[in-house]
Amino acid sequence: MSEKKLNKNLPSLAFSVLMLMTFGNLGTSMAFALQSANMGRIFQTLGADPTKLGWFFILPPLAGMVVQPLVGYFSDRTWIPKIGRRLPYLILGTIVAVIVMCLLPNSGSFGFKTSTALWFGAVTILFMDLSSNMSMQPFKMMISDMVNDEQKDQAWSWQTIWGNIGSVAADLFPFFLTWIGVKNIAAKGELPDSVKWSFYIGAAILVVSSIFTIWKVDEYDPETYAKYHGLDQNANISENFFTIVKHAPKVFWTLGIVEFFSWTGFQYLWTYGAGTVAQNIWHTTNASSAAYQAAGNWFGVLSAVEVGVAIIYGLVLQKLNDRIRKPAYALGMVLGALGFWGLSVAPTKLLSFVAFIGIGMCWVTINSIPFTILTNALDGKHDGTYMGLFNCWICLPQIVASVCSFALYPLLGNYIPHMLVVSAVLALIGAFTVYVVKETSVEKGDIE
């Protein structure tokens, strides 16, 4: 691998441009948060058998594994005058996402029988994830395209801040709407108004935040882009997709081992977390009951706690260096293991709150340190494609986890909290696999 060419020719951008470039991530993250925090609740309310929940959680990561690499690869080769390179994908993704965000919470309101409602919800989830992934990738790519090295830390920080603000708000919507009087119960098989309106508000915010980015950000045309990056104008299309994969740095593959144990654990949290809270604290498994819906609201609050902790702990992780990065990675996984186990046995709201502190610290760890390790090893030529491909190490473990749940759930006595114990074990194993990864830095002249 050749020495990395630094982007010293890229101009400094005004603070307002950095804000507008990253602001749209608020709405996209809100869409993902509404989906992840409410999927278990939605499908169990529609009548899904807990032993079959895994089927509904296969589609979103499958969509992400396909869409993000393709968006990264093809947007590298796209240019539409007066619109841009990445923005066309953001526009299309936003339009589809808004439509399905309005349809999903109404899956049980169209008079379908239970099986039809579940299939409708599953297909809607698939399109929601396809569109959300399509609208998320451009925000990552525009930072790589337009921001110089001196401003990248600032840009990525604001990308994360906007995303976490959107996630926290989305997680709290059902709880807040119930608090102000919106109904939190509904007829059997239907979602309560508190959940429906959460998705409607999220869709509106997605539109507004995306419009700000689309309207105010002007991407560099191909000639300007090539000049600023010191490239031939046709350099980005000289290698096909499979050649790019073949020449991926070794760390791309070894990080995938750690990612497997990271994301399988979180998949079970999203699938069984709300049911665990309902069973341990509200002592109910009846998804149509007021107690279960109250547990669903509390799981949203816990998800907000997770993100809030992630924001604070993320400030600590910004101070890492090469010597302590891997120990910090392993520590985050251990804290996640403790959090998953704590949630599996927590009999009170307070103890579930404490458990999510560890889960939040793990969450920001697996969403920051692996990307730092990866990008340090990239030479800058195909960063967008590799970032999209790296999403496969996030999505594939979720698919494996969902398939394995069909055997694991009955094997563990059809007891929902036991699935969080599995998450704890996986995270602990992941902490040890961190040391399989050997960090390299192209900028420092490391050659594989």
C-alpha cells in the first residue's frame, strides 16, 4: 500500500457550511432510532410470536449490507449538474423514507389479518432501511469529499452530535407524547397513537433537516474535486468493485472479527430488550396490555440514556492515542457485557438505567474506534467504497444473530431475558478478539 496523499489542497470551509453539511444526519439518525427502539414493540403488538421475532430483524441489516457499499461505489462515479455527486442519493432516500415512516406504524390499522399485517410491516421495514441507508451514506461521503484534514475532527464531531441529538429525541418521543396526553394504548393488533405520532414527527424532521443540506451545500464538480484531491479526473473509476475488495487492507478483515461479536449482541438488545424490560419490571408478556406499552416507553427512555452516555463517553474517546486505543476498545466491550447482563436481571427501573450506562459506553466505542483504526489504514483512493463495505461487518452479524435466534430462544427456555445473557457473553468474547487486530497507519508509512 502506498503512502497516503494528504488533502492539503482542500480549502477550509466556513463553520456554517460544516453545520449544514452534517445537520441532515439528525433526521436520518432519528429514522434509524425510531426503527431500532420500536421494532420489537411494533411486531409483538401486531401479534408476532416471540420465537419468530428474528425473521423481522433480518431484513434491515440485509438492506444495509447491500445498499451502503453500492451507494458508496456508484456515488463515486455519479455527477448530476446542479445537484451533485452524493445529494441525488440523499434526495431519493429521503423521499422513500418519509413515505414508509408514515406507513410502518399503521401496519395494524388497515384491517389486515394478523399474518398480512406482519408481512406488510416486514416489507415496510425493508424499504425503510433501504431508504435510510441510502440517505445516511451521503453525509459520510461529503465529509470525505469536501473537508480538509484540519477540519475533519470538527466535522465528524458535529456529524455525531447531530446524529445523537436525533436519536435521543426519537427515543423519547413515545414517552413524551404519552406524558402530554396522547393515547398509549390501542385496539388489539394496532399501534398506539404515541408510536404513530412519533414516526410522523420523525418523518417531518427528516424532511426539514435534509432540505437544509440539499439546499445549502454545493458539492465540488468533478474537475474541482480532482484538483483539490490531487487526482486524475478519471482516477476514481479505474478499478472495479471486486478489485477494490481484493486490495482491502488486512485490518479491514481482522476488524470484522471484533465487529461480529459487537453487533450480534446489540441485535438481541433491539429484538428482545423491550420484552425483557416488560417481563422483568412490569411482569407481563401481553403485548396488548397497558403495562407492556408502558415498558415500551421506558425502553425508549433507556435507549435515550444509552445515547446520552455515548455522547459524554465519546468526549473521553476523542483523547485516545495509538498506545491506549485497543485497550479502550476492549474495555468498552467489557462494559457492554456488564450492561447486557445487568439488563437481563434488572428488577427495577433504576437498575435497568444503570445497565444502560454500560451499554451506552459500549455503543460509542463500537461506533468510533473501529472507524478510526480502519481509516488510518486507508490510502484515500477508495475510502468511500471501503466505508460502505465496512458496513457489511455491521449488518452480517445482525443477520446471523437473527437466524440463530430461532434455535437459541427455545433452547434457552423461551425466556426473553436469557437472550440478553447471550449478548453479554458475545460482548465479552469480543473484548478478547480486539487483540487480533494489528493497527497500521498509511500516513506514518506503515506498509502491509
